[in-house]
Amino acid sequence: MSDNTAQLKGQQRDGDTSPGVAGYVDVHAHLIHDDFAGEEDAVASRARSAGLDLVIVNGLEPKSNRAVLELCGRHEHLQPALGIYPVDAIGTRIDHASWQHPFPPPAVFDVDEEIDFIASVASQLIAIGECGLDRYWITSEMAEQERVLRRLCEVALAHDLPVILHSRKAELRTFEILQDMGVERADFHCFGGKLKLAKRIADAGYYLSIPPVVVRAESFQRMAAALPLDRILTETDCPYMGPDKGTRNEPANVPRGVQAIAEARGAEEHAVRHQIRANARALFGF
């Protein structure tokens, strides 16, 4: 997305202040996932029909990064964010034979070559990410995870793009790296850390995005109630983190998440929706 396009889209929406106009946003979606195979365009259409005017589709490694660009090219309300998921970032450094997690081991690829590719298409992107640190699935190779995160932050800074962050069980360290590097624009997606740290992150000017599982997850309800509304975004992390246990999540579920956030805050849904839409515009320029 060019600067001129972003400015035009912002101007088109700046005057939209009535409760019925502000759209919903999903700032973190994995539409390039096996669970959506063959249905990507239908899912995108359902999102639009549900009132979403922004869905950020995240890449994780070379194959999904390229598929994200292709899919987003077909839908104006889908915007691409490319990155390297922290587990994928260390595919060359782990023992695949001893892998015991409930998903395949990461593919082996040249991480630095992929970062160079992301930089080469940065003008087409709305953000850098998913990227970050993970101490939930992998507790080793943290130095390499940090190196990759720093390189991707450098790409974001060089191209004036925000970063979308994975920080599972490494929330504080991820925050420290952003502060150290002078990154000012970031979203901590599906934040699972302590509420005290979430407030520090918000106070530093970053955003935190809440998935539709907030409908049934008390931890997200507490976060929705405690954080400043002007630091909250909505996401799906689909196909995960849905409002209904055991069912596939998708962007069309965002309105249910917004309603749950409003209920947690004791606020009107339309006011919460409008502020979250303004937050997304402030961070992503769309």
C-alpha cells in the first residue's frame, strides 16, 4: 500500500463519525492456513459482509508470505503483513528427528534471504509481522530468535511500518527489545502476559489486540476492562482463539469480540467499535 493510497483511504473515512459507519477490524488473521484451504475468498467475503473493512493477513515463512501477497491482491479490505514466526526462524537450528509438538517441525529456509525479500516488498505491506519471540513451544535458540526479531524491526523502521508481535511466554523481553531499538509503532497480538505488563506496554504507546475468545476468556475480559480504550485493537488469530470452543475462528467473528469488550468495559458497543477503528487507522494508516 503506497503512502498516497493510505492517505486517501484515511481521508475517505475521517469524516465517518456516525455509530453505524465505523467498521470492524481484524489486525491479525492467518487466512493462509490449511483450515481455510480453498475457502480463502469465501472467508474474505464473509468478513466484508460482517462489517469488516480491514483484515490484516499475516505471513510466517516464505510459502505463506507469498500466498498472503496473492490473496490480498484480490481483496481491497485484506492487507498484507509479512514476517517470520519465531519458531520458523530457528528451523535450521533444531533437531527435527526429536520434534514432539502437535504440529510439523518448521521448514528449513534461509532466514536472512527471506528478511531481504520482505524488505524488497515493504512498499506493498501494511506492517511487518508476525514476528517476535516464543518461549512456549521452544525454549532454546533465544539468541537467534532475538536476532531475527531485531532484523525485522530494522526493516519496519527503515520503511516506516508498524510491527505485529508474537510474544508468548516472552512478553517482557519482546517489550524490552522494542524499547531498545526505538520502535514506536507496534501491536502485541493475543497478549498472554501479566496485566501489569500489558499496562506498561499501553503506557509506552503500543497497542494490544484482543481475539473473539474474549467472549469466554476471563483473562482477556480483565485486559479489555483495564486497558485504555485507545490502546486496544481487535484480531482473530484465526483459525484459533474463536468465541465458540472447538470451532474454527474467522474474521466474521470480530463483532462478537467487540461486543464482549464493550460489555467488559460497561460501554456502548458502537463507541467501542468506533474507537477501535480509529486506533487501527492511527497505527496502520488504513
